[in-house]
Amino acid sequence: MALLAKGDYELGFRLYETRPIHMGGRPEGRPTLSFPEWDGSPIRSLLILPEQGLGDQIMFARYAPWLAAQGITVFVLCHPSLARLFGSAGLQVIPASGRTPLPRADAW
């Protein structure tokens, strides 16, 4: 976080991605899904998972419409209180509360 605050985005984001992921209600660590984590390569569909708090979900979801404009089907798993906000952005919204079935995507 200190590197990102200083503007060292390359190293800051690389190190940020090594931290444990906290997604309420599940063990800490990276999700184990039947499809891979997105590596930036071309995809047709992407599942965006919530992490940390509502503010972080809002902050990072603002990039999802850009992905959708590139022809990527974007599924956003979010806290139910954010479903209407994200739905207004033209995204495929999945309000999450407890165990929630996930769509198959090319990557998460």
C-alpha cells in the first residue's frame, strides 16, 4: 500500500496481488474456481468477485463498463446493497448473500 501511495504502481500492484484475499464467509486465500484467474489475455467473459469493503467494490467496479464496451461479458458478484448501482451500469449483476451459484466465465 505504501508503494501505491508513493506512485510506484508497477511494484505496488505486483506485491498487492500477493496478499491474502478476504471475501467474507470463506477461508482466506485465492478462490478456487473451475476457471482461471484473469492474466490480462483476451477473454469473452469475466467474473468480478467482491473483496474487502463496499467502497472498494464501487471503486473497482467503475472499470467494468469499460470491459463491457470491449465486448467482454462482465458478471459482477456484489453485496446486495450495490446490485442496483452496478445494474445501472449495464453489468450482469449477481447479488451475493451466503452461498451463491456462480456463472461460468473465461476468467475471474
